Amino acid sequence: MLDNIRRKLSHQKHKVFYDKVCNLGMFEDLVYYNDVGYPLPIVRATKKASAKSFRYIYQTSKSVELKGESFEMLTCPAGTFIMGQILYEDDYVDDDDDEDNPPRTEVVDASFLLGQTEVTQALYKAVMGTNPSLFQASNTKARDKSLYPFSLQHPVEDVSWDDAILFCNKLSELQGLDKCYTKKSSQEYDWLCDFGKNGYRLPTEKEWEYAAKAGTQNRWAGTNAGGKIDEYAVFDESPKDSTEPVRSKNPNEWGFYDMSGNVKEWCWDKYTPKGAASALRVNRGGGWSSDVWCIRSDHRGGDLPGSRNVYLGFRVCRTLV
């Protein structure tokens, strides 16, 4: 029977690879892999399962084309994970490190799509018609371009939380999708998000950390080894004192790039949940000038929603409706 199942799986549009078969009564437990070879959550069968149960195909990616630019979004399945700051024996912690993110079990109760990379300058320009980034070839104030050649494949930066909200709505409009964001009042930064809409939005803080950890408890997105961080992240020990093009480093276990480093990424949430509309908004992942602690998957950052600087960017998300 398994040979028949494997043959059927091989003909699916998004091919799923499997490895390591464990006996589970009459049937078996398959460990699925996405199209870049990284493990995905296990699909479990029971003794009452049928061949139809094994036809579950994980939607690995969705390619989006827009005005000559393309970007990939990967699916994150619903699941449970440990969110928050987990300390290891070799962690150095000082009094300045945040202590407002204790570990706790969190449930992500709906699947969602998340950008495989941070929004690039090329995509931002295609949607909004402008490129606010400092690290771009046409900016005379940028560093020596012979040493730091910039391209439109660098992540967009110098964007506020409000800029990111407007980008998401505009991208939804251009794609013929329902906008997630509407103004709650005339007050600046006072937005409502309808998570039931099919359009683009910022990830929640919980969604972001879930995707960054990708089924692991790694301190950094893609690794738990301090000696390998530079293989996965652009941060303050990187040779270039600037951002680098997206996909310059290795992806994490679910195929996401730059979840640690390059630019800090805006999230939807307020840093303090009961704060006013102008309260700090969460950013995650750290940036090109952040130290190893601040690029951890569990580290929280916060900035005013109107803040614009060369450390701040974002990636887009969509609810799977």
C-alpha cells in the first residue's frame, strides 16, 4: 500500500519528500520535507487512517508576480510551540536585556503565508512607486559604493510601521484581494486589522516567532550554534557595515531567510498590549548593526510607529482563508 501512496504523492504539483519511517500500528508516521529539503511538521496517522489520509500535501510556496517583480510566500501550518526567552547555560545575560518575554506554550490556530524574504526595495518600489532606503545605489549619502554595491534586492529600510500598513493595503489592492487594514479613527496610527480577510498584512508577534523558530528551539533562526551565526544572519559582526541582499545567508529550517539580522521587522502588535494608538510597535529579528543577543528568535524590540531608520524593514503575511 505504501508503494502506491508514494507513487501518487510523486505526481502532485508540489512534490513532498519523506524520510525516516516509524511504525505506528498498521500505518506509518512520515516526516515530510518542503521543496528546499527542510523538515515540516509531521503528519500523523492512526490505525483507522486510510490511504486518503496520506494525500495531505503541504503547500510549500506561493509565487507572486507584480509589475515585473516576483516574491515567494511559504506556508506555516497551525501548531503549538514554546514562545519566549529560553536561556541556555552558555548565555550571557546582563541587566539591560529584556525580561518581559518568559517562555510559555502558545497555539497558532490557523495556517498562514509568510514572505520567504523581507520586502525588497524592488518590490516596495513596484507597489508604492518610491524607494525610501538609504542603502540604494542612487543615494549619494550611502557608503562608498565601490565597497558596498547596493541593489534593489537589498531589503527596504527607513520605513515606518504606518508605511508598512499602507504597503500591505496597496499590495492587496493591486492583487485584487480584500484589504486587511481600515482606520479605526482619525487618530494617527489607529488601525484595525481584520484577520479574516485574504489580503496582505504584517505578521503578529506570535506568528513571526513561530516561523523563525520553525519547529525548533534554536536561539537564532536556522542554528543554535554560536559559531555558525554568520552563516544565517547579517549582524554587527558581518564584514559589511550595511544591509545585504536578501537570500545572502542560509535559510532557517522552514526556508525563511533573514529572520535573524539584516533589518528589524515590524510586527502588528503593540509592545505593551494596552498602549495607546501611538504606543511602541514590536519589531523582531534584529538588524545589520545588532549584536548576537538582539538577533535571537525570542528577542523583542520596540519602536514608535512613526519611526523611520536604516535598521527597520518588514515582511508580509496572509491568513489562509
